[in-house]
Amino acid sequence: MSKLTQHRTRIRKRYNYSKSALEKGMICEMTYKRRLKKGDPTRLETKKYIIVVLNSNFRGALHAMSLEHISSGQLNDLASDWGLKSIGKGPAFAAVGILTGLRVPKLTMEESSGRFYSSTFTKEKGTIIDSYRTFIVKNIGGSLSVIDYEWDKGIFRTQFAELIEAQAEEKRLAEELLLTEAAQRKAESDEEARKALERGKKKILEKAKQKAQKAVEKGKKPGNL
């Protein structure tokens, strides 16, 4: 039974990409024209695939894992084993979540495609190793998108622990700065209030002094002798 419905429910956003801009480790959704019958190149059918790119173009073919029979749980297990890292280029910037404004994740494949295939991928078993497919690049349709995949929170937070910690520290410092600025504004406000009170007292004393002076001057008039 196809597992594609599981993966489609985890698509947070799609980003249009050209075939030449794909990177290994990306999760992509694409349309592909394949032979309807083996050995008959004239009869083609168009099929939609969700894949993990292993090599975007080797001798005219895209090498990938088809996720048709791989569950979302198995894919998350691969993310735990292989790791996650941010895509290096293109328009795939996360719109929500911890990575908002940063590039979306892809599976980590640090080695060359050939070395990764022989040293890592071939050690997998069952539906993972059976998922390997090659697609003729020229038969990949115009509808090609890179997926912002919703990984399990535990896997995601483990893989991006340093970033999450850095963001938490940045938030803490920003909150401290806001509190400091608020305290400074309050102190300035209190000082201004104190100065206003002093000015008010000074005016009252000045008026009282002027009133007393007038009373003294009035008492010095001849009629009051």
C-alpha cells in the first residue's frame, strides 16, 4: 500500500525548483513520464512521485529514494541516523516554526553521492534499499517542488539543538534588554517627576516670597505709620 498520503500530510510548504538546482538530501515532489510497458518507449504514463534526492544528475539520470512504500516513521528514522541540515541555496525559506526565515532542512549526505551510496545507503534493508530508483532527467515534468517536510519534533529538536539553544539565548538577551530599557525609562520618568516637583515647589516659594514682599512694602506706606 502506498505511503504517500502519510508524507503529503506532512508537507508544510512547496517551493518551485529547477532540476539543475536540486541538492542531494532534498525531499521533492515531481511528475515523471515513464514507460507504461517495459521495452516499449512509445507508451508513456505520467506519475507523481515524492522522492529523496541521492544524486540530482549522473549521466542524465536522477538517482533517488521513492517514498511510495516508505513510511513517515521510517523517513524520520533516517533523519535520526543520517542527520538533518539546511538546504544550501534556492528559494526554500521556512515560513513557520523554529527555522522561520532560514532555509528548510534536508537529509545530511556529506560524502560524495557515490561514496554515500556505497558506504551508507546500501547498508539499509527492506523497503529502504528497495526504494532506490533512477529517473531520466529529461522525462521529469515541469512540476517540480522542494518540500518543507514536518519532521517529528524530537528528531528535529535533536538535529537542530545548537540552533534552538542559540535562538533561546538570543530571546533571553532580547528580553533582558527590554527590561533594562523599561527600567531606564522608568528611572528617567521618576527623575523628571522629581525635577517637576522641585520646579513646582520653587514656584510656590517664589510666589509666597513675592506676596510677603508686597505685604512688607504695603506696610511701609505713610498712611500706615
